[in-house]
Amino acid sequence: MEYLDDRTYKLTAQADDKTYGFEQQNAIKVGGVHDQSGPMNERRFLNALLGPNGEAVGYYREGSCCTFKTPNGLMGDAGLLDLYKVYWEGGTDTLSLYLNMYDEGELLIPVGFTAKE
């Protein structure tokens, strides 16, 4: 994965799937649970996002939810998703994004967002 800096991923590809990140079954797979970088990887991903017109994005962690099966679970074959609320100035809604720090996958810019360059 490329970085803009040590706190921000460089995201270059836009998701086509409108469920990417917005639904539990299609959570954003940032990985890192085994080297204890999972929470930082979640923030690196979120720090890369901008609103649809390049607005600065704010976010906060709502909590963990949504047990799912994964071979990378810390206790058996289960993991929990982290739910983040994301917003930007001038936006009408706070959006929910599901992040998975147990598994790795291609990191894409969710539909409706842009990314820092």
C-alpha cells in the first residue's frame, strides 16, 4: 500500500459498487490485526477520504458491531467490524462506513467520496 504520509493511505481507485464500505457484508478490509496496526490502518484509510467536492472529512468511531467469520480472528474464527460515522462541511448527512481490520483487500474510494492526492 502506498502512503501520502505515515497517517494517510494513497487511494487511487474509485469503487463501482455502491455497497462498498456502506454495508456490513462489503466492509472495507484494511487488515493489520496481527501486527496491531488495525486501528491505525482504519484511520489511515479514513484520513485519505475527502467529500464529493474535495471537502475535508471528519469522522468518529461509533463502536464495534457485526460479528463475522474470518480465519484471522483473534479468538477463534470470528471478528468484529468497526463502524465509523463520516461527515464533511456542507454535507447533509453523516454516513456510516464499516471497516474490517482482520482481513486485507484492495482499498478503494467509496462511492460519493474523493481522496487526497
